[in-house]
Amino acid sequence: MILCSSSNKVSLGSRLTGLFIGLLFMVTPILANDALPLLGENSAISLAQEKTIGQQFYEQLLAEDLVETSPILDRYINDLGNRLLSSMQNRSREYRFFIVKSASVNAFAVPGGYIGINAGLIKKARTQHQLASVLAHEIAHVKLRHGLDLYEKSGDVNNLTALSVLAGIFLGGVSSELGNALIFGGMASGQQAMVSFTRENEYEADRFGMTLLQNAGFDSRGMVEFFKILDRNSGSSGLQNIEYLRTHPINQNRISEAESRLKPIVYQGQSIDYFPVFKDYLIDQMRLGSDPSDSDFLKGLTFKREAQYEKANKLLSKLYQRNSENIWYGIAYSQNLQHLTRWDEAEQVYRQLLNLFPYDLAISLQLLELLKSRKQYGSALEIARKMENRYSELPVVYAQLTEIYMGLGWPLQGLISEAQYHRLTGNENRAVKLYDEILATEDLDISTVSRIEEKRAAIFDSRKKE
């Protein structure tokens, strides 16, 4: 899917419109009161409400297929964000970082710690330090509750108007045109200048973000460098290509302020920088375009995607042999070996990677797909059970287990795994039906009956607490 095509822009717009409607239904019961809660000393929006709003917004993005869910890409962006968070004291919320399937240059923070980075922005960054500076800035907006400040300052308005402002803040990160329209429409007369974060908030987020970068061992010059990249790319016609600048305006004073806060780099023995291969993998995954100066890795990925597997193999095998500990090289090389029907070699590469990175989700899932395609369900089950022990809250684990159990001819275990999958994905009614189907099975042992009844009861208990 080429994200920058006009047809996809139409598709994105229609999905975001549906997302806005969903947001109104989502946020209303969370903030349901005779008067909307304010962010002052009286009836502030609590951290629990923040988390609920952010989580439901993220789940709606997932439902609209706006989030890149590749395990290896998702892990990188969260590892980078968590490295920044490790230096933050008095952290009161958990954070979730994710990549948005959009070629536009943008990033946004949602209350509750959900931070989205558009694929187009990642393509613009040249180093991990520049990308980390954007994450640090967005962490600051969440930590300092700037988005909710804007919501509070929208004025004494009715619920629908205020919710339009709040939805505009969220959607402005994914589509600045839609977000700004909602905020402008929701603002009381005379308050339209608040469509962007205030200048004070931007400086405050820069200062906080700079400290996060420095304390986490990043090169804080990355923030200044990325400001300059955005400023250069904004063009003489203004902001039409850089949506990030519409909600995070950059000027020379802001660049100078950031430069004045730079400190000498203190290296902390950090691990290898995988940003270049992460960026190449993302560019290929999202089909963000290529040019003759591309790295051998990106060229190899392009050949693989275009089904030129022999050409891909020449590049990817050389890269993997040169650095067999590089997970990105290993996965791409093994995938290509599968296309060449060199199954045993592909499996060997995956297993070597798993020895280096035990329990790695991306490698494990790739190996499972290979084993299932060869109907080696016994070997697949061994890996899937290890994943279940490590990632018991991930629906994808139970989707894998369901398929494996069915392949082994173990329908009861397959139904139990399928029920857990639906439970974790929020389809509790389907989970209950499956539990009832299991309990109706003849000759169930007492321990299985007890376990299923307990899982079934837990669903109804959670509903009573809501």
C-alpha cells in the first residue's frame, strides 16, 4: 500500500471521520457529569480517566488499521521510548509508543501516555538521537498534561463542543487538517488561536525533552538537528508538507533556545545503534519510496518484496554472514530463504537468532509461521508455550496456539486458546460462548472444568465492577 497516493488519502480521511464519531461515543461516558470536569484544583481529570481515554483511542486506531503492528518495528520504537523513560523520575503513568501508517511528517501525544509517530516523520530523521528527540518532546506533553490544558481552556461550552476540541487534539496528530477543523469548530469565539499548542508549552516541552535526552545518554544535538531538518523542509509555501509544524511551530528563537541548552555528550556504553536498519525496514514495509543511494539492506528488501529473490539473496546473505547477530539482517535473510524454498536453512537462521535473543517475539512468530507451513506442529507448540509463559497478555500468542492445537488434532485445547484470544481482544461474548461449549464437552476432567468456570466467572465479575 503506497500511503501517499490520492486514493489512500481519501481512505484515510473517511476512516478518521469514523474515528471522530467513535471518539465522541467513547469519551462521553468516561467524562459523563452534569458539568465536564476541569483540570484545576477542583475536579481534575484523573490519571485513570486519562488512561481509559488514551487506551480506547489507541484501540480505535488499531481497529481502523492505522497502526503499524510489525513486532520488530513496534519493539524498536518502544525500546527507544523506554530508554528515555528510564531516566524520568516520579513516573505516574505507563507509556505506549506506536508507529502510525501515514507518510505525513507528524507525531502526537494522547492523554494516558499513548504516543504516535508517523512513518513519514521517521523517514525524515537521520539518527536515533533525532527520532528520540521527538519522542522526548511528546513524552513531555503527556507528563505536563498540555493537551488536557488546551481542552480545559476551550471555555465554558457544552459537552459536544468540548469533546470536539478534545477529539481534535487527538486526531490532529494523525491528520492535522481534520484535527484543526475540529478544534476550530469547537472553540468558543475568539479562542481559535489555541489551535496549536501555546508557545510557552512548546518551550516547556523542549526543555523537559532535552533533559530526558541527556539523562538517557542520547546526543541532545539531535533535537536541534531535527528542528533544522523540519525548518529546511517546510519550503517557501509554508507548512503544507510538514504537518508536525502546524501543531509544533518552529522558529529561530526556539532553535536558539534549544542550542543554548546543549551539554557535552556523555556516553553510557549503550548498545549498538540499529536505527539505520530499523528505518530501512520501515521504509520497505510502508513502501515510502527509494532512490539509488539506498543501503544494500534496503535494496535487498526491495528485491525481496518485488519477488526478485536471487538478487535479494546475494545482498541479504552477504549482510547476514558479515553480522549474524543483527536481528534485522537475520529475519530478512531467513524470509528470503523461505521464498527460495530453502526451508531448513531458514529454520536454522531463526533458531540461531533465538539462541542469541531468547523469547524475542518477532523471531518467535516468524519461526512459528515457518513450522506451521511445514506442518511441524509439535516443534511449533514448544515455542508457542514459551511465548505464552512470557507474553501471556498478547492476543497473538493465543491465535498461534489455537492454530497449532487444531493442527495437532487437539480441539479442546484449541477452543480454550481461542476463548482466551477473544477475551484479550475484548470480544467477551464470544469468549463466554466458547467457554459454554467447552463445559458442554463430555468427559472433562475436574481440573479443566474448574479452570474454565473460573475464567468464565472472571468475565462477569469484571462487568459488575464497570
